[in-house]
Amino acid sequence: METVELSQQQSARMAELPEDHRVVGVDHTAPLVRKPTGQIIPIQQNGRLTVATIAARPRLAAASPISD
């Protein structure tokens, strides 16, 4: 996994995530969070959560097995 520097807003958002949300990867500069429903949500530079792009989903499915 590549290393990225998070913005202050991204760090704050990650600290506020519910326990059942998991950081599963990174897409350029956005950490990717998996909700309990399976939806992948990037955390943008400004700390906002958005829907993952279609291009990011196949990479996540192949690269990050779900482990509990």
C-alpha cells in the first residue's frame, strides 16, 4: 500500500468514523473507507465523504480482502 500524507481535515474525519467503518485503501490522496453495507467512500482533502469512483472499486475488490 502506498503512503500518503493526510490533510488535517482528513485526519479529523478518520478520528470521527464509527467503529464499524474500516479504512481499506487509498486512491491517490483520498483514504478509502468501507461502510458496514460494503459501500466504499473516499475521504476528500476537505474531510468530506463522497462516493467512490467506478475506477476505484475494481482495484479495491481485488486488493483488499475483508478480514474480521
